[in-house]
Amino acid sequence: MLGSKIELLERLPIFRGLSRRQLGLIADASQKAYFQAGENLIAKDQPGDTAYVIMTGTARCLHFSGAPASGDRIGPGMFVGELAMLVDTDHALTVQAKDRVRAMALHRDALTLVMERDPAIAQQIAGNLLTRLQDFGRDMRKVDDFLAQFETAARERRIMRRAGAGARALPHVLPFPPILEQKTRQSG
């Protein structure tokens, strides 16, 4: 059982680069958690101190802007409430079990003790978070550049209309840049 927990943790971007021994320490500090269909793993606007790695079953996101009403499928190997295991936070959305979910619960206090015993774990997690923030910043710059191109094209179209150029098509705008949700999904 410990081996399967370690394998799940190995796939999560936040734990990338940790040794199997270090992942074993984290897995040992985890607890089992079970949720019945309709039960919330995390709830919007509620404080949290635990993250969950889904081992079996599926859940869905609620209160997520732009998501279909049914919510996205969250299944085995996916992480829920990641930030709560590190810092005080209020959840931005609700994650609800669609069917019976078995999860590995990582409580903040337990993870803090593990990181105090092995500070290299804390350093690696911090480095992984920094990399993800840098990737997010780069993706946001791509979105900003795309929106700036669109704004320029729209401004040019308004100028052409005022000048009597008619309703010509917008100048070519590059397609929206792809934003990678998690680079690890491609490599994992």
C-alpha cells in the first residue's frame, strides 16, 4: 500500500524531485479519507488545512467560472486543495464526490512536521511552486500579448470604418496561445 501511495505522490508536480524515501515520509504522514457521493471534499469559502490525493472514485468541481454545469471529472491521481496543506486558505470552489471516493489526506500540521524533520523536502516543494508560478506568469504574458493584438486589430478596424473603408475583415490575429494546465500531464 505504501508503494502505491508513493507512486501517486511521484506524479504530482508539487512533489517532483523528491526521493522515494522523502515521498515515503509524506505518505506515512498521510491519513485515509473516504467521501460518499454528494459529500464535499472541500467547500467554497471555507477554510482548509488538508489536501486530498484521490486514490479511487471521482469528484467534480462546483462554483468554477466557465466550467460546464456538470463540472470537470476529478479522478484517481488528482490533487484537491493543494494550497491548504501549506498555508491558511479559504477554498475558491467546492469539490464534491460524484461516487464513493477514497483519498489520501495530507494535513498541514503533519506535512509541516515532515518538512521540519527533512528541510530538503520544504526546499524542493518551494522550488516546484516557484517554477509553477513562473510558468503561470509566462502563460499570462501570452494571454496579455494576444489580447493586446486583438485590441490593436479592433482599433484599426474602427479607424478604417471612420475613414470610410467599409466593413473590411479584421487584420489577421494569431490564434489564441495554448496554455498548459500542467506540463507534468504530458510527461507523466
